Amino acid sequence: MTLDVWLLLGAVIVIAAIASVRAAHRIGLPSLLVFLGFGVALGESGFGILFDNPHVAQQIGLTALAVILAEGGLTTNWSHVRRSVPLALILATVGVTVSIVVVALAAMGLLGLPQNAALILGAVLASTDAAAVFSVLRRLPLPPRLAGVLEAESGFNDAPTVIAVVLLSGASHSSATLGAFLAETSVELIIGAAVGLAVGPAGAYALRRVALPASGLYPIAVLALTFVSYGGAVLLHGSGFLAVYLSALILGNSRLPHRAATRGFAEGAAWLAQIGLFVMLGLLASPKEMPSAVVPGLITGTVLVLLARPLSVLMSSLSSWALRLGWVSWREQAFLSWAGLRGAIPIVLATIPWAADVDGSKEIFNQVFVIVIVFTLLQGPTLPFVARLLRVAAPGEAHDLAVESAPLEELKADLLQVRVPPGSRLHGVEIFELRFPSGAQVTLIVRDGKSFVPTSTTRVRVDDQLLIVATAACRDQVERRLRAVSRSGKLAGWFGERGLE
């Protein structure tokens, strides 16, 4: 086919994928399944497009994952996840180790896999998927701490699992001991963290002081900086994924020009990366080989979901308690266990041993593909029900206030845009009852497509958009007050509600 035909086909696939997102969103299903379906339909058993190169798939997949992780970091609110980071780090280290061991033991005992192949299968399945977690959990009414653990874990656990899969895939060609394996993993994580923690603040400092000629250059510069951290870490033999996530997290929470535009650009880039990644993985899969992988895949997936993941969460919770970082209730542990969604990341990781010609690697890829399809269908749509069943849902957090800002440089102030979500107790509150500090004022309300300047007695309604000008000094106070009133009404302060995360 000519380039023009490929461009047309790609555009049609992207448009069809975008249209399918709405349907998937309504039923609580991660969009990755739809995108994978497109890839399978275009592949050898559908339109006949042949793609069976694991080396190319691995490189494209790792690059797409870096974009997805960058978007995750740029759009994660540090104040939301700050208290959750210690437990998330434990889940990404202790939890990943427990999961690898449990799945490997089950694979050796139940499926008869050799030790190295079993460990590779465990490592491939140990990571939760950032794209799946971000797309599903950000719509759930969860307490900030619980949602923060899941988001931060999905960002942190990619790095150790990628390192483990790469090292295990080369284990047959070396005589590395367990101690050397752990030492190499630790060094890569330390280097990746150091690079990310260096590039993030340096990039934020530079962007605040460089006046670029066009606003559209800022989002490009921010995304490029995250890839500077990724490439720099890899060249230094560190973890590029940890570097890209940490640098993006720092940049996304820094006071940068055009933050709203940067967030929108990153989200668009991540969606495009997801579409391309999942369609490619669907093309790589061979439907005629999948039937033989169904039974072992279901066995492994059941062990992963019902044994490995709960044990990893339990051991991480015990470690958190032992380190005096706080205890996680059994209800939260149960939800964390069920919400450990797998997605594109395990499928991409399964291409690494395949590309390295590890014995049985194609069977591992097929098993992982089956596990992702079946258990995403099982877990994704049921998460809201499980949250209600375990009573971990927080109706007051059902629709968090979406606050965007555009810097008003001369005034040293921000323009905040707040949409009042359904169920918010901002509904019916008069403007003067918000009791903003002197440096903030509601300047405009957009209601039913029409805008007007409110008075002190104007009542706020659901679906209103409030435009608020706030100085930099009082912005945090304004956001806390908005959250407090949204949760507990105009007398929030009397009930001890301070709008804290």
C-alpha cells in the first residue's frame, strides 16, 4: 500500500477509536479492549495485515508507554497523592516481588513451566497498567488517599517490572546470582529517580524564565523535557520509566505558564499513544493461536487476581504498618486487590522475552493477551459495584472539582475555572456565603450557555461554571474552601471540614 493509503487507514482507525471511547466510558470498560479489537480485526484473521515483528513491537510499545506515563505524571495532582506515595512505593517494590514469586510458583506447579519462564510470566503480570487505572478510577467516587495509592502505584511499578523482565529475559545467557540481580535493579531505580528529580525542577525553573514566542510551544517543551529524562536515564543505564514519571510529576505540579494547555496536549498525546499501541498489539496477536492459551491463561489469571494480588497488597500493608506509615483497612485492601488492573503494559512486556528468543516466550505472550482481555472485562465494569459493596466509595468525592488555571502574569494571579458537579453542595449557595479571602472574587458565571456577572446574592447551581480570579497567595485557600463547601455546604467550617485532600 502507498503512504496515502496508510494515512487514510490510520485516520479512519483513530476516528473510529475516538467514537468508541464514549460507549466504553458508559459501561465502565477500559478503552484498550476496543482498540485491541480494532487491531485483531485488521490483522491476519481479519483484513489480512501481517505484523509479527516482536522487536519493532517492543520499541514502539516502550515509547508509547513512556508517553502514557508522562501524561499520568503531568495530570496527577501531587496534593491528592502525597499521603499515598509511601504505600504506593511499597506496593511497587514489595508488592511486585510478592506477585512475581506467587505467580511463578503457581506457573511451575500448575502449568509445569521451567523456573525462568515462570519467573518471566510472573514479572510480566506484576505491573498494574497506568492507562487502565487512570481511565477507570478517575471516574470512581473514591477517597483521595485510596485513589492516590492506585494512581501512584501504577506510575511507580512499571520501572521495577520492566527491569525484572529485561534481566530475566537475559538470565539464560548469564550466571547472575539473586544478589547481583537485586543490586542491578536497585542501581537502575536509583539512577532513574536521580535523573527524574534533576530534570523536573531544572525544566520548571527554565520554563518559568524563558518567554517563548508562542503559547503552543510550552506544552511541546514540557513533553520534550520528560523525554530528556527518559533518554538520559536509559543512557546512564537507569530506569527511563521512573525518570519520565517523576520528572512529569514535578513539571505537572509546578507553577508553569499555560498549564491547562499543557495538560490538554499531554492528554491528547497519551490518547494517540494508547490507540496506536493497542491497535499494534492487536495486530501482533494471532487469533488462531489463542485457543491453546485460554486454559493456562485462565488458571494464571485466577491465581494472579485471587491470590497473588491480595497477598501482595496484604504484605505491603503489613510493611506499611511496620514502618509506622499507617494501616490500610481490610475493606481498602480488598478494593486495592480487585482494582489491580492489567492492560497494555503486560502485553508490551511480554514482547521483551519474545524478542530475546526465550524458550516458550510466544506462549507467554498468548497467555498474557488472554489474561488481559478476560480479566479486564471482569474487573473494569465491576469496580463501581465492588467499591459500593466494600463501602469504600465516597459520594462526596464522586465528581471532584476540575480546576484549571491560566496565569495572569501582570497581576500575579490565576483565573480558576470551576464546574459545579452533580451532587455538589455548592448548589444553592450564595456567592457571599463562599467567604473567599480578599484576594479572590467570582467574576463570571456561565449558565446554560450564557454568561453573566454575579452579585453577592447570586445562587450557584449545578452545572454552573464559575470563573474566579485569585491571587497566587490565596489560590490554595480558595481551592480548599471550594472543596469544603462542595462536600459539606456553606457551614462546612462548623462541621470541621477544611477542604483538605
